[in-house]
Amino acid sequence: MVTRAKPRQPVAALSPRLMVEMRGVSLIINGKAILNAVDLDVWAGQTVAIIGPSGSGKTTLLRTINHLARPSAGEIRLDGERIDPQAARLRAQRAGIGMVFQNFNLFRNMTALENVMFAPVATGRARVAEAETRARKLIARVGLSDKCGSYPSELSGGQQQRIAIARALAMEPKVMLFDEATSALDPEFAREVLDVMSDLSASGMTIVAVTHEMGFARKVADRIVFMEAGSILADGTPDDLFSEAAPLRVKRFLTS
Ligand SMILES: Nc1ncnc2c1ncn2[C@@H]1O[C@H](COP(=O)(O)OP(=O)(O)OP(=O)(O)O)[C@@H](O)[C@H]1O
Ligand SMILES: [Mg+2]
């Protein structure tokens, strides 16, 4: 089953905008297809959850979107523009993609505020004062205004992850990629991070999230993509994938 979900769009929008477009993307390493002719469309404002067994290529798919992994074949467009590893535009294109990993990766020697301010200042996108004002707003948005001066070692895992989200948002990305953003966290802290992700989704951010959190996938995602062995086996609404009509393989995965 490959059901193309309707893009979530304001009624007034006449022409939905494709934010991420993958066409025939393959990645072959040592003769093995890690990704196998993947086609994926993510419309502006959509939240797409990527699920599937370990080793199915979920992380690799995200890595190809921002060219941390270079496809062997196929084409990827971000907001209509082809991502081209040769192009001087690649850095700018990467700046349009926020990525949040499992392990936070905050700069340990910087406070939460400095972490969020760093990239906009370092890349010349914002002056210090402007970056600080924006960083404080973003930190408030993830509910951590009282932690601006804290170092990562003084924050819980969930708080670090929320700062990591604020840091990614500071570059005003067109799309946010999440890779198992909550899987290293205790359930209580995972909840806080999922709440921030849900708020982002509701605010209209375009999101591609690899997740094991089926509750999140079901309630928040507009679409769920199921991967296996480097291929997309199913792509549909949560109702499609959680229905009796879903492919047997998906049903088995969801009940395992
Ligand atoms: N750079 C690489 N070199 C060789 N093999 C790789 C490389 N990157 C990924 N792989 C292999 O590609 C497959 C897909 O890996 P990937 O990390 O994308 O899976 P995943 O779906 O994210 O798994 P998990 O749920 O465990 O995170 C795995 O078999 C992995 O070993
Ligand atoms: Mg992975």
C-alpha cells in the first residue's frame, strides 16, 4: 500500500508547496543497498513519522536529506531547489535543515543560551544582541527560560534535548529532522520533548521524525512512512497504517 496522504494546508493555500522531495534515492555501500530507490514527498507544514525495524535505513534517509550521506543515485530537493553537493549553496541549504539527534550533542562548554546563539552568530546570520533576543524567545518556547545560564551538565536529558531543539530552530530551518530524539530519555522527560515536538508540528513547522513513539506517530503525524530493508513499504495516514487494511508486515511491526 502506498497511499499518498493529502497535504495539510490552510484552506486558502492554492498550491501546496513541496518542502522535501526525494526521487529514486539510492545509497549503495559495499554493494549493499542501504536505501533502495526511495521516493518521498513532504509538503510544507506536514509532520511525517518514519518508523520501521532497526537497520531499515531510517537514519540514513534523514542523513541523505541534509547530505551527511551522499546518495549513489537519485535526486533530493529542498523547497524546490536541488541539493547539490558540488554547489556552494550546499552550506546554505544545510542551514535550512534543522537536525536533532538522539544524543543532544550540545556544546558542553557553553551555557544553554550560548548554545542557542552560537550558530546564527558564527555564520553571520545575526548580530550578538539580536541572536540573544531570539535565543531567549526560543528557550522560552521550549519552556526553559530559567535555564538560560545553565551548562548542559546541569540539565536533565529532556532539558538538554529541548535546548537542542531551540538551537536547531535558531537557524530558522525550513524543515526539522528528528532522529529518535526521545529514545535516550526516561518516559517523563521523553514526554516533555514530545510535547515540544507536537507544539512545533501544530505551529506549522515541516517535520520528518524517525521515532519509536507510536503514540506520537499516531496522534501528531499527518503521515507515517514504514521502512524495511532500505525501501518504503508503506506511506499513509496514521489511520491507514493502524487499520486492519494495513500490510501484514506493518501490522506485525506495530503489534510486536
Ligand atoms: N556508513 C555506513 N557504512 C556501512 N553500512 C552502513 C553505513 N551507514 C549505515 N549502514 C548500514 O545501513 C543499514 C541502515 O542503517 P540505519 O542506521 O539507517 O538504520 P536505522 O533504520 O536508522 O536503524 P536503527 O533503528 O537501529 O537506528 C544498516 O544495516 C547499517 O549497518
Ligand atoms: Mg537509526
